[in-house]
Amino acid sequence: MNVHVSHHGHPASGFPALVLNADFRPLSYYPLSLWSWQDAIKAVFLDRVNIVANYDHAVRSPSFEMLLPSVVSLKSFVKPTTHPAFTRFNVFLRDKFSCQYCGDGSDLTFDHIIPRSKGGQTTWENVVAACSPCNLRKGNMTPQQAHMFPTQAPYQPTVHQLHRNGRLFPPNYLHDSWMDYLYWDTELDP
């Protein structure tokens, strides 16, 4: 099918759809659950989602025209995970994007509290965010050897803890139609 997106100076890739669970909460906040406009339209045609809100831009083919969805909700509820995946981004989010040794927020890396060479594992409880200079200074030493101790002991966060931290770092782009569905969860309030 030959589809043309009508828009005024915006790239078509600039129309992501916010994906909500069947209870109208985002599938994930960090990263924010977004689909490309192509995936959102495909899900509409496969009858997997309801369109909640639209952009003012349409896709057209010779036989149909459809506004691009800006918010969709799943028709079937997906049980949210309580334990977030161990990823570099989630470690940085848990540590509020700051070095756990000096507090700097630039040039962040992973630091193994107990170095891998000394049997340290790559786990929530042994990894912290560290700026490159602190990571280099600590090197292959234990905290005791380096006299460098993280400001907070590393821990496995819950999804709610990451959501709470993430509210301090909103995404760069939030479409107006998404605002009613973001950050309203009372469980997230401190």
C-alpha cells in the first residue's frame, strides 16, 4: 500500500504514539512507552489498541485517510513488571544521573564496587553510576583500598522508585495530548 503522510514541515517520524495499558497508564515511564506512527497504525488495523487521541496530521492512501494516533491504549491489560530490567540507563536513573562518589552528572560510566577482577558481579547491588575521572581513580581497587565510598549503597530498585526518580528528568519531548496520562499516579507521590 502506498501511504502518504500529510504534514507541514514535520518529519513523519516525529509523530510517535504514547502507548497506554488497558487501565490508561503508560506501559512504561522510563523509557516512555512510545511507538512509531507506523506501528501504532498497524496495531489499530490489527484491532489490538484503541485510539485515545490524534495528531492533526493524517496518513493517506488512494482508498483511505486516517489521522495519526498520538495516544493509544491496549485492548488487553499487560501486567506491569515490579522489578525493572538491569540496564545502564536504569542504574543511572536509580542513582539520579550523578556520580556516586563526587556527585558530578557528566560523562557517567558503570563502576563495580567490588571490581570484577576481585570476583565482583554485575548486579544492582554491586554497580553504581560513576563519572569517568572517579571510575579511573578507583580503578581496580575496592572502596577500602581506594578510600572511595558511594554516597548511597547500591540496591535493586522497584519500578515505583525508578518512576519517582524519573519525574526529576522528564523526556525532552512530551506532546500536549500525552499530559493527562503522565505522572498522575498517586502511588508515585513521595
